[in-house]
Amino acid sequence: MLSRLSSPQLCSRIVVVTRGVASAGQVTAHSSDNSIGFFEKISYRFKGVPLPTETEAPKSMFDACNKEWSAPELLPAVPKDFKEHPDRDLTNYPYPSRPMYPPKTRLLMMPDSWFTAFQKVTGTSGPYLFFGGLFAFLVNKELWVFEEQGHMTVGWILFYLLVSRTAGYKIDAGLYKDYQDRVGFFKGLIQEDLKEAVEFRKTSAQQTESLNALKESLPTSFKESMQLQLEAAYRKNVQNISGEIKRRIDYLKETEETKARFERDQLLKLINESVEKQVSQKDFQEKFLQNAIQQLKGIAV
């Protein structure tokens, strides 16, 4: 505390003494601040210059002095082909556009367009002389009467200029950040409300893609299915035909066998009957018996 109130020469002497007493390994940077006076430190703080013991520049409340804030993103413009109704006349009645920043002014409140109209005829000083003379005329003729506390307006204007030039940049940046956070919050609510709609849209898109793919492969699948059906019908018809042919062949075979058996039976019956008829005759018996006896005799001899 005494080093801050003391003069720079005394501070430098104290620094020399401390350096002589302290060892080389224990010399710190704290003694370097003592070489700077109290008011010099204050000026360093206002200027934003770091002290010898500080590695970074200090943050000052006057860092944003005389800075003009501008939004990083412009307001979204209305599309040229947008119409809320087909009968809307955009040529004669276009949509009003909201400016991003207020128009340029002079003397804190006078529009710049008022000055440019005079400036083309009277030059640069003409508009100021006109408005100054008009103000003096109104005040002189008491057409514009100030109240008793009217002089406080000057103080309020100075206060506004002081606040806007010192903290206006930070205030605008903070308000814009809060506005973006609030807009992001409402966007999050909207996204949460539309989550089901988004999911439905995704599933619908997937179903549409699958349906298109199915339409592309549908003729091929129909053709393959038709071929399978024709193959199955062909095999069934072949099986039916083979079964019918086998049945007819078996019928013909059985018919022929029955016919052959019947003919054999009839032939045997006819032979038996004819033989029995021949045997029953006397001539046959005598003729064949005598012949047989003779053959036996010849064999016996």
C-alpha cells in the first residue's frame, strides 16, 4: 500500500534493495509492479494495457466503447413468388419489407433524406442553416415553448449518448443473444410438436421408395409367378394324362386277357365236346381200339 502511494523514485529504490537482498532463484515478478505508480496503474487499466506481472490484458468495461453492433445474420426476405392468395397484386401492392437497421439520421433525430434534398441545391451547410433558422424562428415566436424542466432534455440526451456509446454494444449483443435463445427455445418446442409428423414423413418416404422399387420389380415377379403357375398346371395335366392313359391301358389289357381266356375256355370246351362225341361213336372205338391192340402186340414182339 505504501509503495502505491509513494513516488516512482522511492519505488525504484525499494526495488533495488529487494533485488539485492533476495537470491537469484527467488526473484519474482511482483517487485516489477512496484515500479509503476498508482495513477499509472489506473491509466493502464483504462487503456487495457497489462501490468508486468500480468500475462493477459485486463478486461475493461470500456472495451466496447464507440462500437457499432450489427447482427451476424440478416432478416429472412419474403420469396418473390410467394402469395397468400392467387389474387394478390404484387406489382402495385408489394409486401412491406422490414429494414434490418434504422435509417441514417443526422443530429441524432433528423432523417438524412431531409438533408440530401437541400444539399443538392444549397450545398452541405444549407440544410443545417435551414433547420437551425427554423428552430430559432419557432423558439423566438414562441411557437415552440419550453417548459420549466425543458433544460433537462439536454441531460437526458447526454446520458443517452454516454450509455449508448459505452454499453450500447454489449446491451445490443446481449439482447440479440437472448432473442436467439428464445427463438431457439420456441423452435425446439415446434420441432418437438412436429416430431411425430417428421417421423410419419420419413416412414412415408421409405414406404414410397419401397413401393417404387416394388413397381420396378413387379413385372419380373409377375412373369416368374406366371411361369411357376404354368409349370404347376403343366405338371398337373401331365400327371392327369399319364394316370388316364395308364387306366385305359389297364382296361384294354384286362379286356384282352378276358377275351383270350374266354376264347381258350370256349375252344377247350369245343374240343372236349368234339372229342367226347367222337369217342362215343362205335366206329371210332373199334377202329382206334383195334389199331391200339395191334400196336401193343407189335411192341410186345
